[in-house]
Amino acid sequence: MQVYVEKQKCTGCSHCHDVCPVAVFEMKDRNGTDVNTDVAPQEAQWKGVTEQTIKDKWSGKDDGHNHFANTNDGKSGGISVAVNGASCIFCQACLVQCEGECIVINDEAGSVYHSVYE
């Protein structure tokens, strides 16, 4: 299993981190040197800019999350990194909980799954 986060879409909600039973995700500082340590391809790596459509959709929400904050306060903020993608058991919990719809999972058969927030 190969898992990565399309960083430019991550809201920092930390749902993926909270629901993953095998600790695939860690929340990192957006300004940190370790935000691109997963297997994300170049176009999905963090370059310091959030996708505008995602920012427009989530920046005004008052749902208790620290959307787009540079650091994680223990509940939200920062940016998600799939540091342990090889441990993924494909439970798909992250795929339906990701606000930014930024998680990508490639399975051994070559199928690609993208998160869809419900």
C-alpha cells in the first residue's frame, strides 16, 4: 500500500490522524523541514501554498478546527504527512473523513483511491 497527502489541499483538520487505527499519519508544522517525507509525488508536495478552492471552502468554517494554522495545537492545525503509509490496512476511514479530500492510496493491484469528504 502506498499512501500520501496532497499537501496543497490539506486543511490541517487532523481527522486522518485521529481515525487511522495504524498511525499512518502525523501532523507536522507547515513551515517544518519534514512535511514532504512521505511518498507524495512532486506535484503533491508542500510548497507553501494552499489550493484556493480548499481555502475558500474551509477558512470561514467555525467547526472547532484550526484550519490552515502553521502548527498543530494537539487537536488540529499543521499539515498531515503519511509517514507510515506502508502500514495502511485499507480500512478507508481516512478517505471519508478528510475535509480537504487530499489523501491518495495506491493499492498493490494498481488501483488508486482518493478521499471524498462526507
